[in-house]
Amino acid sequence: MIERVRAILITADDTMLVIRRTRPGIPEYWVLPGGGVEPGDESREAALHREIHEEIAGKADIVRLLHTMESDDERQLFYLARIATWSFEDRTGPEFSTEGRGEYALEEIPLTMEGLDGIDLKPEEIAHVLRGAIAAGSLGVEASL
């Protein structure tokens, strides 16, 4: 089974970092930073730290696992994390140099219903989970640190 890790990266301003994807022939959409767990990764959390470093040259403090999605051949784990530093210009992931992968643009959006409603966050299930957590006030990032 393929495992992927993704981060809900909360900034000091209580915004969330998302990546806007633009690909030929597909309406633009947004994803959370992250990617596949590789055989050399010591843990899922180590994989997430590596992916955050590759995709946004950032360092994050992982707070907790927020949600898991499973299908027959894939498991995605979504972690809530605090991020203090990042640099989209210093990213190093292989996806940025591969031809035909489209564009990746890092954006900060408010971590509010309105912020989520303003983007097409994929997968839809995590957008739904985030809306529920915002409505319930259960993200609890500050209390968890």
C-alpha cells in the first residue's frame, strides 16, 4: 500500500499554507504540502519533515495526526503542524524540475470557513474535515504545543 503524508501548516498569523496547482487542461486546485513515504524514511513524521523541506524549504513542528484517508491501494495521513519558516524559492523537490507537471504556487489562506470556501482544496474529504474542525473549534493548535 502506498502511504502519503500531508501537513496542515498553520503559521504564526493563523493562516494555512497551501499549494495552488495549475496544470494544462485541468481547472486549478489546491493541495496541502506533502508526498509519499519513501523506504529510507525512518517514520511517517520523518517523511513529512522531508517533504516540507523539499516543497517549501520549511521547518515545522508536528502537533498531531488530524485525519487518515484509506482506499484499496493508498493511505493518506494528514498532520496538523505549526510552521515558522519557509521559502518557496529554496524548494528542492523533484516535482519542480519535471517537465509537464504544471505550476506550483505557495499561498497563505485564512484558516476560516471563508478561506476554505475561496479555494478548491483536494482531496475534498480533507476540506470537509477542516471545515468541521473550524466549526467545532477543535483544531487546538495553541493548546497542543
